[in-house]
Amino acid sequence: MAQLLDGKAVSKILKEEIREEIATWKEKGVQPKLAVILVGDDPASVVYARSKQKVCEGIGMAFELFTMPSSTPEAEILATIEKLNNDQNVHGIMIELPLPKGIRKETVMAAVRPDKDVDGVHPINRGYILSGEEGLFPATPQSCIELLLRSGVEIAGKHVVIVGRGETVGKPLVFLILKHNATVTICHSKTPDLGAFTRQADILIAAVGRAKLIKKEMVKAGAIVVDAGINEIPGGICGDVDFEAVQDVAALISPVPGGVGSLTTALIMRNVLKGIVLQGGVR
Ligand code: NAP
């Protein structure tokens, strides 16, 4: 029976580290601050924004929520971003997605200063992932890596098979995990005989968005399985891995909920602190 990759436990440790780092910044006269822009009333986005606020309150980070009706013109959203870009007291800016119809997501994302782009979606940060330079990178792929490393898993030299090449998780993860000297295979919806690839994985990471796609017979005995998927099912959520069956063959497995997703908010906060450094630290 597999042991759990416990996202909640790792998240607790991360938040404690971030709390301490915030205290150090405060001693230097910097109050780290995250600004979140919420356009429209998408219920999930409202919940995500509020949960960030709660985490900020818990770790001593300042938080400001900018809510705008879904009828807000794009120019007004861009003007708010510009104001926050120029505000020395704001170190991280995050736009909750999805944006209402008619608002160009790419234009809005590219308007955020790269060194305040704590969601890691600006084209410059996406380029830094490829080049290996320091930048702000998306939280979910970072969560997969943190969950492994902080659970004592050696990534270097392992064959990592990633299922999913989405812009949010799979694609950035390829380059972030390459930095850890893994050998990487990436699969997607056009991969014939998915199981032939997943069975080769020492570390199998699913980032697809298809409930229980990864079955027991697709996993090598003793493999480490990280499930980044979040799928709504009657009565709750589940991952992309058939957890109940796969835990019989895997050595380590992350649950959903309680795995990858538990780390993401903390890693956004860590990006805010990295942003302060990229912005030049104490002014
Ligand atoms: P996405 O952009 O929709 O990408 C999904 C990927 O899965 C695509 O590359 C797609 O292939 C591939 N795929 C779809 N069906 C497949 C199949 N049957 N076999 C193999 N590959 C298949 O999704 P995303 O935004 O990257 O998100 C992926 C998952 O992570 C979702 O469940 C999402 O909810 C979850 N997520 C979790 C968090 C978190 O905090 N834990 C945060 C963000 C996202 P093609 O490229 O060929 O279409």
C-alpha cells in the first residue's frame, strides 16, 4: 500500500517558512503585499480570492482585493493594473481567472509587471522558464516539485512522465522538472497507448482534467504518483488518478484533495516574497 504525499503537512511547513520570511522583511521596513483583481462574480474565483485573503492574514502578508463588475471595460482593468504596477507598496499582483467575455486574457496578463506577476503567466516569465533564468513561475507545477522534494523524493536521474501539456501545469512543469535533472517524457491527448508510456515512469505526474484517467495497470510497481488534476464529481472532487486502485501498486501517491492543490496558495505567497527581491528589495 502506497504512502501518502501529504500536501497539507508540506503546506503547513511552507507557510511557517513564509511567515518567518515576512517577519524578516517587516524588520527591514517592508510590508509584503499581494493585490488580487477580481472581475465579475464567478463563484469559484470569489472563493479563491477569499481563501488567499485568509492565508495572507494568517502569515502576516498585507492583502487588497479589487473587485470590479463583469461590465468593466478592459481599459479600466488595465488602468488598475498600471496603478498597482507603479505602487511600491504592492509586491504581487494576481488576476483571478476566468475573466468575463470580451476581456482579452492575454492582454490583461501581459499588462502585469513581470516582477509582480505572482501567477507566472506573463510572457517574459514563461520565457524565463525555458531559458532557466530566475523569474516568477506558476504555483501548480512548483507544487508538484515541492511535494516531491519535501517528501524526500530524489528527482535527479529519475524518469518523469507527465500526462498533460496544458499551459498552466504540464508545459511549465516540463522545464521546471528538467532543471532538477530528471529525464522527462510528456504525453497528451494524441499520445497513442498512454499506458505504454506511463508504465515506464519512476515518477508519474497527471495534469489532465479527466477523472480517474490513470488506472492501476498504467502504473509501474513502486512508482511515485503525483496527481495535479482537479475534477468535480458528485459529492466532491477527485484527481486524474484512480487513487483507490493505484495506491495498491504505487510507493507514494498524492491524494486529491490534500495533495498538490494544498500547496498552491502558499507558493503564490512565496512568489510575492521572490517578487520583492526581483523588484530590488528594500528601497
Ligand atoms: P488543460 O490546459 O486543459 O490541459 C489538459 C491536458 O491534458 C492537455 O495537454 C490535453 O492534451 C491532455 N489530455 C486531455 N485528455 C487526455 C487524455 N485522455 N489522455 C492524455 N492526455 C489528455 O489543463 P490544465 O489547465 O493544464 O490543468 C490540468 C489539470 O490540473 C486540471 O484537472 C486542472 O483542474 C488541474 N489544476 C490543478 C491546480 C491545483 O491547484 N491543483 C491548478 C491548476 C490546474 P492536448 O494538449 O492534446 O489537448
